[in-house]
Amino acid sequence: MNKPYNNKAWFFILPVFLTVAFSAIIPLMTVVNYSVQDIISPEQKVFVGLDWFRDVMRDSELHAALLRQLIFSFCVLLVQLPLGIGLALAMPHKGWKSSATLVILAMPLLIPWNVVGTIWQIFGRGDIGLGGHVLNLLGVDYNYASNPLDAWLTVLLMDVWHWTPLVALLAFAGLRSIPDAYYQAAQIDGASRWAVFRFIQLPKMRGVLVIAVLLRFMDSFMIYTEPFVLTGGGPGNSTTFLSQYLTQKAVGQFDLGPAAAFSLIYFLIILLLSFVLYNWMQSAGNNANASGGQHE
């Protein structure tokens, strides 16, 4: 049956194109324009080509911030992914207990970023904060304001507390989508709990885990508010990540040209690493499915 083709349907998605153009493409083109010019004043600009990109790429502070960012994002994924899966597996699957657990687990996600930083800023203090005071009573010389390692671990723990529930909720949704027939077949075959997780639950969660990894990687790679409120990027530059470095360039030093060039490099780094991470997870998932099929 031949259906008439109507071009008028494109008008339904025209508002989406206009919204994207206004909110993303036009600002991006503005940043590109700034990245190739030296902004002397609002009326005076000098075209410099790729000079700002060369200067940014040679910046040792940028290299250090990038290394800190990569290590932080890797630690975030290394901790939050297995912890979120473990929480999802331990949660009740039915009844009012399941609903109550979901509500309690999602509470940290409802707290704004600046409030999270303030909470942990107070919590970690040795004089008035519960966490810092308890650590000092136990003989641990903890001070995130002066010790770079303490500051780093506090920022990491704060991010784990704030965003692990997102991974757990996604993993829980993946577990709930598994039909009971799979578990019944595994029970008949006498499969162990590890075998059920390895060959049933983990492959079925692959889709939501890919989403969780990409969301957490991109968000952790752009983290700004929480460490800024907690430590201000210090002590020294120990918790100064790429977003804070960019803000210092654009707002603190008002170097719009280098800041714009760095913004584009920052954007491309996130796109490239997300693409690599996505393809690696897809490849790992396909290999796991193939080995699972051979095992069966």
C-alpha cells in the first residue's frame, strides 16, 4: 500500500531545530569567533588565527588540570559503577519496601550542587563537622583545607555520595526489566548466584550501564560547583579541575581568546573520550555475550 508523502511533517520538528540553533549552535559559533581573535576592547579585535590554540596546548597548568581531571573521572567510574550495581542488587524488588528504598536513595540527587558542596564543607570540618571531628577523635590527622590528599579524597567521596544513587537507580531499572523466566530457568539448571549475575543480570543491564557510564563520565569531567564550594580548587591547585581552570581564564583573568580556544578543546576532549568509552563498552558487551553464548 502506497502512502502519500507529505513534506509538511517537517514543520513539526522545526521548533526543535530553532531551539537547538538558538541554545547551542549560535553560542558555539560565538566561541569559535572569540578563539581566533584577540579581544582588546568591545570595539577593537585583532585576528590571531590559531595562536590561542597553540598557547593553550603548551600551557603546563592545563596539562596538570587535565591529568587531575582524568584521574578523578576514572576514580569516579571505578567506585560508583560497582557500588551502584551492588546497591541495585541489594534493594528490595517488590512491595512498599522497594518504593521506600527508591525514595530514600534518590534524595541526594534532589540536592543542588552548591548545597552539596556546603554540606560537605561543614561535614568535613574538624571543629564543627561530624565527619572531620570523628576522624580527629580516631587519631586521623584530617584537614581538607590544608592537606591536598584529604581535599582530593573529600571531593571524590562527596561525588560518590551525590551521584552513586543515579547509577543504582539505572541498574535497578535494568534488573526490573529481566523476565522471571530467566531466573526460573537458572534455578532449574542449578546456577549459582554468581552465574546468574554473570550470564543473566549483567548482560541485561548492559544498555542502562552504558548510559550510566556516559552520564557519570561526562558529568564528572565537567565538575565545577561542588569542589569550588568545598575547597575553591585548593589547597594549591590540588582540586582545580578543567572547568575551574577555564573559569579562571575567562572570568578571573578575562582572557576571552585563550578561554574560548580552551573551551573548544575541552568540548572536543569530552566528545572524543565519550566516543571511545562508548565503543569500548559496546565491544566489551558484545564479547561478553559471545562468551556467554559459548558457555551455554
